[in-house]
Amino acid sequence: MEKLLQFCNINKSFPGVQALSNISFSVKGGSVTALMGENGAGKSTLLKILSGDIHPDDGHVSIDGVPQRFESPYQSIKASVSVIYQERQLVNSMDVMENVFFEDLPQSKLGFISRAELRRRTQEIIDAFGLPIKPNDMVGRLPVAYQQMVEIMKAYRRDSDIIAFDEPTAPLTDKEIEILFKLINQLKARGKIILYVSHRMAEIFKISDEIVVLKDGVFVNSFETAKTNESELVKAMVGRDIGDTYANLKRNENIGGVLLDVKNLVTKDVHDISFQLRRGEVLGFAGLVGAGRTETMRAIFGADPIISGEITIDGKRVHFRSPKDAIAHGIALCPEDRKEQGLVLGRSIRDNVSMPVLSKVRKGPFLNTKSEEKLADAAIKTYSIKTPSSEKEAGELSGGNQQKIILGRWTSDKMDTKILILDEPTKGIDVGTKAEVYQMVCDFAKLGIGVIFISSELTEVINVSDNIVVMQNGRITGTIAREDATEESVLQLAMHN
């Protein structure tokens, strides 16, 4: 019998926000249904209801015709449902095998945890995924991409009938994505019900059979993937035609002199890194997982110690003992992992935006709340952050809106930013907002800001950047100008031996 998942008249509201309004659609077994929409459309909220993480105000989820009400994620898992969130649900202080078998650790005949059996079963899954990790590797020490794969391994191990993926490829490179899609196709062939949330159009057309579009918490339409196109989906999601995103970019045509000069930089993770960033230039960084892009930027930002090498800004040699020193010299970093490194999730949008400029929003010994609110409101307006007010906690917003808070923080009128480092800035951001972010990057460059743009999406980094630095195994393997760059040429350097 074909399995069936139904969302029946789902409603959910939060203070000041109607997250879902009368959502109804069904998903059949043996197929992949993509869930698309702008940030704040309600996609993640719907998945949290499916997982038992939150409860609907009205309506219910039905599995094979039987209404369900999950009071907790545990009940959802027991009903053979697995939801893989874009924010990983891992214990960083535990190893891979403990995370993968967290709620079902194998026991010996004496009732103790069998480490040997745990290691053997985890290795089987690792081998199926083809990953270069070990069962006893500490999760918190793995690259973000491999942490995401561990999250996916947890769901794969459970062999659930219903599997939902929420932006699973955001931190992954093409190699890991290929592994994931192979596994999804295997699950599909076994009759599993699969929900797939992503903002990446190429992925949607490659992996899905049906597409459901939500907008502002309302069901817009469903499409058969083979009978629709990107333009039709974008119009359904954003209500307008965004045109040719890259061709329409208004770029900076006046790149200036050298702003940042890095010579022979060495850390525990990268070796002999040398490059220059010019004033008003967008300098892209490309590479596979473990290439060292993020590690290079953390060293420049003062977050990781430098063993040797030289960094100069405007011709003056600098040495940063902490990110505070880097910020004082006009460097801003939007980190790849926004939850762990970018935001204080329990604080408001206002607090997060004003955090690096508190000394500039004081009124005597006290903070000037009105100045803070002005900064936050400007960020909300500029980046179209979906929130009822600047007092909303950052942790209560969607992933894409959280990313926008970080962008708003570093580009406020109180920041004297000379160098803006963007590490995966469009991760978890919808297609309409991506186009806006690309133009903002170009606008920053027009202001004379040097922008470092890191992205795992080759098409993105090639088309947004003026020049592309390619890294592999902690070293730079080449630099290519945008007009000479192709996906093939960048990949060749990224896989250079």
C-alpha cells in the first residue's frame, strides 16, 4: 500500500505573526516533494509541527489516513518520522557514533553499551555515505559540512517512513550533495515519503517530483516538477519576475588600489596564503570542504592564532589579538555558522544589530535605546527581515532572517567598515533575497569597501566576484578573473593535486 502524508488545515500563530494559515496538501510515498517559498513563508514551521517540536493551533497531520498529534519529537520519531533541520541537532562534545545512535545505543548481553557494535554499525553507515570520517571522531571538531552529514546519517539510520530535509545542502559542496542525492533516490525507490526544503533551484529540479509553494504562511500552488520552470516558481514565491539575476547586477567599475595585503600566512590549518584585496573589489573564495577558506578568514579576523606571515591594511602592517582589534581596524565578518558564531539567539534583533557599536549608541553611562532601535529598524527595512518588531528574539526567526540580521549589523551607518568578509552569506536565503544580497554586495564595493565573498555555490561565486581565489587543502591553487572563470576551471583548481 502506498504511504501517504497529509497536512490538513494547519494553522499556527506566534505573537504578532500568523505563521501558517489553513495549510492543506498531501505527499505520496515513493516521491520527493519540494517545499519552496521566501524566508518566513512557513516552511520550517510546518516541519516543526511534523516533528512534534511545536503544535498547530488548528488542523492536524495525517499519516496513512490516521490523524496524528505529536506532543514531542520523541513521539514523531516513534511514528517513523525524521526531520533534518538546517540548524543541526547534534551534541558537539560526543563522537559521531554516539550522535548517530543517540536514542538507540546498542547494548551488550549484560546491559552495557556495546562500543564495538556501535563502532561497527556506524562504520557501515559511514561507508554507505563514502565520508572520510571515523566513528569516534568528535562531532564538534568536524567541518560544518561533515556535521551536516552526521545529522543526515541519524535519519538514515532510523529508516523512517517519512523523512523531511530542511536546507540539507546549505553547508555542503558538490561532492557531498551528490552523495546525499544518491541516498535520497535510494529512499525514494523504497517507497519513503520525502519532503525537501531548499532555495537552490538546480537542486529542486534535479531531485523533486512535485513542488509545493508557500508564501506568507499560505499555500500558493503545487507544481509537477517536469512541467514547470524556474521563472514560474519565482513568480509564485515572490510575486514578481526577478529577471536574469547576474546580468542585471550593477557592478562597481572603479576598483582602486590595494586595501588588504596578505603575505605568506600560516596557521595550524592553512599554509603560505598570499593574496591582495583592492578597494571596491569583490574577491571570491572557492574550494571544496576542508579547503581552508573559513580558516583563512578567521585568522585574518583575529579569531584564530597566526603562526607566521604578514597582514597589511592600507599599507600598514597589523596584528590582531582578537576580533575586537580587527573590528577597530574596519574589518567585519559574517561567519558561516550564524547560530554558533554569528548571533546571540536569546537576545533581540535590536541587541544583535547594535552589539559591535555599543560605544557609539551610549547616552552618558547608559545605552541609548532609541539609537539602538533606529539601527535595528534600518536593518529590518533594508534586508526585509520578517518580524513584528526589533524586540523579537533572533532565535525565533527563520534561518534566512537570522542571516539578514548579521548583514544588518555589519553594514549599519555606525560601522566604519573597510573590509567586509561574507562567509556563505546566502546560505538559507530565498531566491528573491539572494538577488538583493548580490546587488548589495556590488553596492558595498561601489562605496569603496573591499568585499571577500565565500560561497560553495560555484555559479554564485563566479558571477558575483570580480576575481576568484581557489583553495585546496589549506593552500591557494590559483586565481581567476570573472571573465575567464568557468565551473570547470574553478573545479580543476579546487581538486588540484
